[in-house]
Amino acid sequence: MTQDRLTFLALHFTPGVGDHLVKQLVSYCGSAEEVFKIPKGKLLKIPGIGPVTAESIKARSSFHQAEKELKKAEKEETEILFYTDKNYPDRLKEIEDAPSLLYCKGTINLNFEKSVAIVGTRQATDYGKETVSKIIEDLRPHQTVIVSGLAYGIDIQAHKQALKNDLPTLAVLGSGMDVIYPSAHKETAKKIMNHGAMLTENHFGTQPDAHNFPARNRIIAGLCDALIVVEAAEKGGALITAEIANSYNKDVFAVPGSLGNTYSEGCNKLIRNNKATIYTSIKDLEYLMNWSTEHLQKKKIKLDFTSFSVDEQKVLSILHEKKRPMMIDELTIKTALSPSVLASLLLNLEFSNVVKSLPGKQFALIAN
């Protein structure tokens, strides 16, 4: 039990300190350990810290709870990942409201190459289940990680089909790692841990209360490159996840359904309101995500960027590293280039046939 991990967890358990404040405090102070060392007067100068929260930090009353939690994690063979850790998912580091820590139990590296989240109603029809089976079967050549929430209906079908097709799968819980919900899915959860991972931001013993699930949905949305809504009523968790995914600039797809079918209303509404691209086959996803099938039959060629300018190499390296289409706004931030300079570079790279433009002001390497 290292001191820095204990201190970080103690900060997380401090009353009045949520995910945002944890990050703010560590950023201002340099480390979790320093947060507990600096004088109360300096704490009060940090945005978001009032007298009550500052007093809670100085009281150090959360260390006992943190010690118990770390021992429980060791007993449950669960890893606790802090957002500063190398193994913490890079995709989540890119979103503002990401959890400051994650509990992880499984065998997968969380910085995988490709991921698709599949969500939908808990009252899945045969059509919905068959559609999930077909989607995952078609994703198999891409070796995509399948992300979902272990719930009844579409979620559990996604996990089961991923396992059947030998694809790694992530189940994001709205409870503690030791509270598998629903309990009927415990056997599937065990299989997931051996071929993927279980994830949660909730401490041990947390029950699956209703308010935990919208928070759980943001993690699902954050971990995926693309989200597919298979069946959904006009209101519900799947639509919340789609809204969050859109806010994160993820590609959202919806499978159309029969008119008048309750569990098609949500998907049809997403498509009608231009909040999701219609999903009719794997080709729809492959095109928007730039997941070409040609490279699946070829050996990976090492890309040589040395013939391009320094700024062009910077753009190409970032696109190659991300291995997914990127919004021009995101590229502007990552490259630290002005929008006008970046736009000119991207146009030149398109003419050089190494980058292609995709819908939604996105760009990707042709040979990625």
C-alpha cells in the first residue's frame, strides 16, 4: 500500500471533494500528498474551496476509510486507477467530467485501439437481439472492444455476443465492484473479467441506486469511439447515453425500427433529429470511422512522415497515434496550431492523398 495511492484515495473520500475538485486540488498543489500539507489559508485561495471543505481536508478524517478501501481492493483483486495513472483510459482523460478514479477488475489494457458501445432498452425484442448479434459478428474482423452496461436486454446481449465472437468486452457498473447488478448476470460478469474488464467509479458496497446510472452512462460514452443505440423507447438511459456521446463529439448511430413499435421510437427520434447516423450495416460505421477493410488483409505498413514539413508531421503523428477520425477543433488543441494554419495544412495533406476529410469536420489518415 503506497503512501501516494492512500493519500489520493483519502482525498477522493474527503467530504465536499468531488471529481472536479480532486483534479483542481492536485493541479494547484502538485500532488494529493501536498493537498493535505499546505496551510488552510492557501487552500482557501483555490477556486471551489470554501471554509467547510478546507476544514474537512485538514481534518484528514478520510484516511481510515481509504485504508479500508485499499485492503478491500486487494482482497477483491481489483485495481484502483487514478486519473494521473498511466493505465487510466486515455479516452476518459479527454473529457472534462471524467471520474477521478476507476475500479477495474479484468485482463484488458484500457487503452485499446478500437471500441464500440452498444446500448438500448432493457425490454429487448427478438429483432433487437438479432441486430446486436449481427453488429458484433460484423465487428469481429476489426477486433473491436465492446462496451456496455451489463443491464437486462440489449446490454447483456452485447456482452454475451462479444464473448461468443471472442471480442474483449467492458461492462461499466452503476454499483460497487462487489455488488453485481442485476445478480442474474453474475456468471456473465465472471466471463467478462476473464476476457475484458468490469469498471466502476463507485466504492465497494455501493448499491445500484437510480442516480448512479446516468453517471455510469457518461463513462460508457467516454470509453467508446462510436455508440450504437439498437432499441430504445422515447425516454430512457440509452437516449441519455446518446446525448452524452454527442456532447463528447463521439459518432452516434441508431438502428431504425418499425413505425409504432415502442422500442423503436427512441432510435427513430435520434435519426429524425440528426442526433444519430442511421445504422443499416457495418459499412455505415466503417465509412464514418474510417475503419477500412482493406488493411485487414494486409500487413501493417510503417508510415514514413519524413518527407513532410515539421507542422505536417505533427498533424500526421497525432492522427496516427489516435487511430481514429478527429474533429478539427480537437486537432487545433492537440497541435497548438492556429485554425487557419491547420486548415491549410489539412488541405495540403488531402491533396497529397495521406489524409481524408469526413463528415462533421473530421479528418483521418487514409493509411491508418
